Amino acid sequence: MKPTYVYPHRIDPSEVRDNMKIDDLDKKIVQAICQSSQGSYRQIAKRLGIHPTTLIQRVKHLEEEGVIKGYRAQVDYMKLGYEFMAIVHIYVEGDLMEVEKKIMGLSNVVAVLDVTGECDSIAWVACRSREEFSSVVKGMLTIPGVKKTNTYVILNMIKDPFNFLPNFENPVDR
């Protein structure tokens, strides 16, 4: 019998449909919404040259399939005072998933990534002060199973990951 793995911060594999087909219109809709989800369905449909009802049905389908998971404003965290950002490599002994779950629950953690390579997990943290920053990074070390961390302070964000737009035309830049 195969063991069952539970990933509390991931999509349940049974919920993922194999090889969901996305046609050209779906791709255009995803790109349009990624560029700006502001505006009415009518405005977005007009930009795409389709009927608003078609757009509404397609967006609903993309939401049901989990392709579109939500809508949010693009926020400049630096302007909100989050000037201390870092990438933290986390080395774990023991239950990796439990450690990642606890790190995920810490305030000021933007993302937790399960990775391959030298470290076991990576966290992206954003803080408003040096004291807060120090507390978050040192707090990770108090979590049972965290062997050590290695912190990389972010000096400048050259490309914001939240500005990523899917490229359906050329999947690989050459």
C-alpha cells in the first residue's frame, strides 16, 4: 500500500484535473486579467473582442478549475514600510512539512517554498524594522526541526514576482 502524504499548504493532488485544456481564448483571458483585473467584465470583454457573457462563463470555468485563484491589488510593500526583506534558506532535520507549516504561520513571511538543492525550504520575509526582521529570522531557529538558516538580505527587487505574466506564445526564451 502506498503511503499517503498530506501537504497542508498545497493543492490536494486529487483536486487537480489531469491535462486541463486551455484554449487560445482562455489564454487571452488569463493574460488580460493578469495585466489588470480592474474594470468590469464588459470593459475586459470589449478589450478582448468577445461578449461579456462569454467572458463571465470562461472566467467562472477558470476559477472552478483553479487556474484563477483570486484577485488582489498590486501593492508596493516598500512604500508601506516593509524595507527589510530577505530570502531565508532553511535546513531541516525531521518533519519538513511540519516545519514549513509552522514557518508559514509566522507573521511577516511572504512565501514558503519547498525546494530541491542544498537547503530544504526557502522563506521570503518582509519586515518594517531591523528589530522585527531580527525577531522573525531568529524565531525560525526556535521551531523544532530547524537545524539552521542562511539569510540573504534583499537589497533591490529587480523584477517583482507578482508582475509575472504567463507567456503562452513562446514558452522558452531562446
